[in-house]
Amino acid sequence: MSFGKKTADICRRSDNREQVALAGSAMALTRSRSIIISDLSSEGAGLDGRDLPLPGHEVLVVIGTRDAFAKVVWRRDDKCGVHFEESLAPEHIEQMKQEAAWTNVAGWWR
């Protein structure tokens, strides 16, 4: 996998991320981990979870029935930010939000 932008450029994100609470997985060569997606845009996402990969590592982010290759651009404690290899289409983001909404996955109702 090769990403066209430098990590420093990616850290200065130009897209607005929507605050969400979506259940997902982040898979790397060495392991898979459960995550919560805390913010999402067509270009990237914020992930919350334990033992997240370090900056520069590549992951497959799975949200509902959709997935996207991404590179970790920053990490602090139990949070990291990823930049998607290819931009997500608006209809794919909506599908992810419907399928992986934390309240639906956990069975909580308001």
C-alpha cells in the first residue's frame, strides 16, 4: 500500500469530521482489535481502543459491512487518527453509520 500524501500533510486535515459512536475493527498484519470510531469523514477517522497501532502503520478499518485501508497518522493513549487510502463516498459513510451505530450494535435504546 502506498499513500500519496506525507504524514505531516495528513495531520493538518482539511475535512470536517462528524462526531459519531460506531463499533468497528482495525486489522493489521499482527493482530485485530475492537474499536469505537469517534469521528468520521470521507478522508479519515478517529479511533478509540486499546493497544492501537503506532503512526505509520497500515490497518484495514471495518465498519459494518464496509471496510477501508488506512494509515495511522497519530496516536495518544487509547486514541489514534487514520487517513483512508481512498476517500469514502457519502453513501458509504451513511451505510456505515446505520450499520455500526453503537446503540444498535450494543442493543441500547434511547
